[in-house]
Amino acid sequence: MAAVFKHFENSKAVPELDRYRDRILSFDSISDCDYSVTRNIEQAVSPLRLQQLKRRYGDIVFPLDLPDNDNRYIGDFLDGDHLETYVSNTFGFTARNSGYFWYPYRGYSGWHTNSDKAGDRVYLVWAQEDNKSFFRYQDPHSGEIITQWEKAGWQINHFHVPERGLLWHCIGSYTNRISIGFRTLRPEDLVDDDEEDYPGLHGLHTCFVGDRWNVLPNRDSFIDLVDLSEFLVGKEPIVVAHEEIAWKARHDPRTALDARYQKCDYGYPGILAEGVANPYHLKYRMVDGKHRLAKMTLETNIRRSPYYILSRDEFLAAMSMGKPG
Ligand SMILES: [Fe+2]
């Protein structure tokens, strides 16, 4: 069983679900993310795109790990514990709310796997119209790509992120679509840890031509952050003024408001590269720490903080360790 979908006839089965929908649609506490009606949904959710991503990166854990791979509003965590209780009791796993999402017309979440957190995923999904929004996934056994079109009203999308192998999936919408997500509570959720803590480096720092963050002329490249740890050995963080840093949410720190923002701890230093091309022509280019800097900017008066600094040569060496762009 890779995935099960159920339409529920009567939203009254889950207390207050419609009230949540109305809150989300009225923008209550939803963050202003990077949604634009003109972005290319057809490309982001296409089978061809999946082939390209697999060939190039092997795995994409979060939609936001790539530019142009996420086009929706991402909300905070809900205050409704009873929804967690409902999902836990109904589906037989210990559920933790993973946020809520609003996909307006042409909203999408591009291909990804969530492979960092195996276990059950349940989404309570509301669509405004019949057959205008979908959950698409690749069956990990047959390789078949399956598109589950959704009904008007509430439904449940239930799937399982495997411990081994990848469940590639994506979402697209040509109507108003809301989802409230739940995943299996994991042992690490019980520890107050930080996903971005060094040396637990993960994810990609992308240098793509299309978004002006390229480093090589006319060529996409990236750094796999896990490759950076060897360059950090023996370095001490130094304090840098934030105004000297080019970073990918500098134009609007609110674009970094997502689940990782919630969890990050700005007590841990980020990583900068000195003397590497950036669209702001600043001394430092941020390699890791976007969520922490966004949190400092939005929630505190901290405008200087410690960073590990990579030289330009170290940055380029780490870049060449990734797969060829
Ligand atoms: Fe997902």
C-alpha cells in the first residue's frame, strides 16, 4: 500500500474542520510566501521533470530545496490538538501536525520525497471544485505515475514514506485547495534539537543561472552541504554584520517561513563564503543558515552574529564535489 485516498461525505466527522478552512482562506496567521499565479505548474509536476530531478540529484527531500519547486502558502502549526488526536485514533499512528498549506489556483508543491522522515503521512484536504486539484506520486515498485484527482469538499490523502527507497510525490491545484498535514511522531521530535545544527549539515546550496545565484557562467551547480564539514574542521566562527551578507531571503525574510523556520535555533552559527559571486555584490554569500537569519531578522534586534567563513577556493572545491551540474 503506497497510498490510500478517501473522500469523506460529512466534514462534521471531524470537529471544526470547516472553521480551520475558513481561517486559512481568510489568511489568518498564514505567512506570505512566494506564491505567484504565473509560475510554471505544468513543468514542476511533470513526469519529465521527475526524470530530470532523479538523474541530477538522486533525491529532493523538501520542495523548497530547489528554486521554483514550491508555489503555495505555508501556514504555522495549528493550535488544534484534537485534530492530532483524531488522526492518531483514526489511522493508528501517533500523529504530529506538520503545518497547513493553501494552494490557490496554479499553486503547487513540486516533486520531492520527504525521505528524511519515514512513516505515515495524512493530509486532510479540502478542494473548492471537483477534479481541479491532485496528488501525484510514483509507485516505488512499478514506477507508474499515478494522479489522484480530488473531489470538491474534504478528503483524506494517506500515504507512507518508506524507510528504504523513495516515494516521489507532488501536488498541483487549479482551484482553491487547502491541506492540513500530519506525520508520524518520531523519537527525535521529543528532543529539542535543531535540524540545521552543525555538523548535522543537510540539503543543497544551489547556484542556478535562472535565479541569479549562479557562480559558473551560464551553468547550474550546487554544494551538497554534507560535503562542507571537512572544510569547517578547526575553524572558529567570526561575528559578521548581517548587512554584509547576501542571502536568498534577503529581499523578504518572510519567504523563509516554513517548517524549518519553526524548528531552527539561531544559537548555532551559519556558514558564509567570502568573495563568491552573489546578486547583491556583497562581501559574503550565505551557504547555510537562511532560516536562522530570517528568524533573527523577523523576531529579534540581532543584526550581527557568528558565522563559519569559507574562502572562495573552499567554496569552489565543495561545489566540484557535487555531481556535475
Ligand atoms: Fe510531501
